Amino acid sequence: MGQALASFSFGVQEESLQTFRLVQQFVDAANRASTLQQVELLLEQISLEMGFDYYALIHHVDHRARNKASSVRLENYPKPWVEKFLEKKMYSWDPIHVASYATNLAFAWSDVPDMITLTKRQQDVLRSALDEGIGDGITVPANLPGEANGSCSFALRRGKTLRREYIGAIQLIGSFAFQSARNLALEAARSTATTGRVDLSPRQLDCVLLAGRGKSDWEIATILGIKEDTVTQHLDSARERYGVAKRVQLILRAVHAGQIALTDLL
Amino acid sequence: MGQALASFSFGVQEESLQTFRLVQQFVDAANRASTLQQVELLLEQISLEMGFDYYALIHHVDHRARNKASSVRLENYPKPWVEKFLEKKMYSWDPIHVASYATNLAFAWSDVPDMITLTKRQQDVLRSALDEGIGDGITVPANLPGEANGSCSFALRRGKTLRREYIGAIQLIGSFAFQSARNLALEAARSTATTGRVDLSPRQLDCVLLAGRGKSDWEIATILGIKEDTVTQHLDSARERYGVAKRVQLILRAVHAGQIALTDLL
DNA sequence: CTGACTATCCCCCTTTAGGGGGAATGGCGC
DNA sequence: GCGCCATTCCCCCTAAAGGGGGATAGTCAG
């Protein structure tokens, strides 16, 4: 497996200032957007201005099955391709998506073979996309711990040659676009469900932290130097506070509430 | 809890081209760097050029305990602060770090209270940093699924006022710097240990998702319309893939790897 | 002082998870 | 075709989690 060849540019010298202004305008507009439709319109405009045919700002999840409130999908790919994509559940192993888990930087699709080792199935995906008229493109990763992975891509129709000059600009545009869309989706999701903030006691936190690391009640008791029943009691009352019945839910609620960090449990 | 106020700028109009060239130069140099020492030197130079006193390009892990090969720590914070930071294991719940899990964009430290709800302990951290002479700063998140979270920060001495004009430039500089450092560290670590990305099968994902919502094996079986033993089997093999023994750890690994979203489980 | 909360410990019980074995089917890659 | 993997199902057993019921002692605010 090779490494992502970090490349960067804002366009040739005489164009760079102009490109920069394009980015500035996009970011300002994205920050002002109050609906996902507005963000999508901005994506459409900017992709045209930069000479792209397709855009895709998506969370890598099953958009048919999940609660759509918290996951975003803004794209203008050919419908048959989208159908096939969802049908085969490609979102979890599509080579472009997998490559986006290997870097924080924007990358050209034609560089993907240098970034990850492609399985035959993944090579088929690239060919399959080509058949649907999708050529080369650029993808900006958008991964947040504890959230579904996502990305913002811009692509060309088959046969067109990718201009890499704007990859620096696209890095910024993609990042800001995704954040804007994500915030709007989260806002919409938040309005439905209100979650009151609950804090755990220090000792409860100790137990929850260790439970989150996969320790059993007995192990936690041994580590903390108290009886197993006491640990059980702490975890019982912690679950009661969050109003959940299972250990798994307790840990996830504590992580979501910021009481413990996901990285502290791994 | 408010939302991150995405802001962007390359500096005032007459300075923007100059700032852009600074970014371009940094990125070019970062791409050419062949050792972590070179990257650190670049960080030192660029932080000076942009008027910062401190830089910190770090993975959010225990740098004393873990295998240092794959985790990066380049920083010039005051030694007492670093000592205290590691001593109290702040890397896992430091408010700046936690805030960096909520966005992909560079953010000012003074905006953190608008991004996440600070616990009392986290407020103490900010005061404690101030006591050590560390004032405001800007952090660029660097989170990759399946890897330790990280970030690249630039900070000022206490009392100085943060100039937000360069936050767009810093977004790029931080991202490229981190990727460069990460690649170099990985290259060095690749010889010893290989940490491959692990994917779950579609059916395993179905089971893990429901298990993460607190369902029992029997309930999952009923929902999916298969036998309980099959569900157990899927969860067994899923746990085996991640090399973990407990259900809780399985869910957390899947969440951290971006296979399922935390918000889909609550 | 009293009531609320915390932390500690003890008992009972049922359900669930985890650790061992197996086996049959179908798809895909080499 | 052969091997690997995903998916489905079956058996065994022990360990752990969850749902009840208690008790004692300390802190802290009203």
C-alpha cells in the first residue's frame, strides 16, 4: 500500500488570486446557508464554475434504511449509478470511500490505487462507474469520531481530463461545505428530540470508563479496590440516570454526553 | 450547546495573496520533508511567521505508555504544562481535543464553549493552561477512522489577542502538516507493526447496529428474521475481527471506525 | 435536623453474553 | 475446481449482566 501523494495548488500563478476569491465567496455563502437546499445549490454552482459535472456530499451510510435526519446526501450522480450504489451497499467498501479513510487531504480518484490496495471487487466498481459515465474526480474526506464517515466529491464525465490545479481550493470548499451541511442536518435532527443533560457521579464515571474498556463488574471492582456489588450498584444507578437498560447504551450515552472520550475506551 | 461558527479568511484583501504564497511554500516544503524533525522545523518557522508562540502537532494518546512509533507529538509548549497534561491524562478529555472531535474545520479556542458543553473539570483545564502562560489559539482537527485522533494547534502567550484572519490558511497548513508528519511516522512504524483497517460484513453491521441500540441477540434475531444463534455467530465473528472480547468494545470499535454512527445508536 | 445524594456492602433470582464445538449453503477470486 | 468467506443453523456450558430487595455511613444544603 502506497501513501497519498499530498499535492497542493490554487491554480497557476495568474489565476491563484481569482481562485482564492472563489473559495472565499463559497465559504461565506456556505456559512450563511440556512437549509440543505441552499448548500446543494452552492455545490451545484461551484462545481460548474470549476468545470466539474458531478458533486456528491454524502455520509457513507445506507440512506434508504436509516433515519435520514442526521445523515446527509446531496449529489447529482446519474440515477442508475446511485441505484446500483445503494443496492450493492457500496457505501461501506467503495474504493473512493475507503481511500478517504486514509487521509485528511483532498485526493484525485486517479491516485486512489497509490493510496490503498484495490481488491478486484473495488476495481470493478471503478469500471462500473466509468460505464455509467463518471470519470475522474476529487474527494475531500470528512471524518468525525463518533459520527458516520463522509466525504465531499467533485467529478467529471468520462473522457474529460482532471485539472489538479484546484485541489487546494477544493480541499477548503469541500471541508466547509460538509461542515455546513452537517450542521444543518444536525440542527434539524436536534429539534425533534430534546435530550436533557445528565451528569454522572465521579465514582459512576470510574465504573463507566472501565466498563467501556470491556471490563466486567468483577474486574472493575478489583481495579478500584471495592466490592463487585458496589460496582454493580454504581452502574445500575448510572443506567437509571440515562434511563437505559443495557450496558452498551450506558457507555454510548456517556460518550455522547462527553462524560468520557471515545478514544479513552479503545 | 451551540454550533461551531465556521469562519474563514486568508487575511485582509491586500495581504491575501501573500498569505496564500506562505501556505503554498509551507505545503511544498512539508511534502518534501523526509523526517519528523524537518516537519517540526517547518512548524516552528510557520508559527513564528504567523505570529504564534506555540505549536502542537499531536496524536491524542498517552505518549508515555503507547508504542511511540505510530503516534506523533511535535510541540513546544511550556514543559510544566506538558508534564501536567500527561500526568492527568488530559489528552482524552481536554476541551480543545473534545472540540476537535466535533468539526473538521479549524477553530479558535475562544469559540470552544460555543462548540461543546464544558464540564467543570474542562473549565479548570482552560484556567490551568492560562496559569502556565498559554492564551488563545487555533486548532485544526486531524481525525482518521481507525487511527488515534489528532490535531495541529497554534497558540499565543497569555494576554495576546488572536488574529482570526489566517484561520483559512491555518486550516490548510495544519491539515498538510499533520498528514506529512503522520505519513513519516507511519513509514517508520510500518516495519514493526501493521494496523490494518478492519471492515465488517453487511450482516455483521446489521447486528452490530442493533446491538448498539441495546437489543439482545434474541431481539436482533426477531427484527432481522433469523435465528438467535445466527445473530450470536455474526456478533462473535465481528468481535473476532476487531480482536475484542466484549460487546461494548465491539460497538465502540465499530463507531470509532465509522462503520456506524453514534447518533444512529441513541 | 432533615432530606437528598453519594458510596459502600449484602442477599435473592432470571436472562443474556461469551466461549467451545459443529455443519450446510452459495458467491467470488485465483 | 478449490479455497475462502458470508450467511444460516444447531448443540453444549459457564460467566456476566440485569432486576429485585435490603443496610450503613458520610456529605452537603436548606
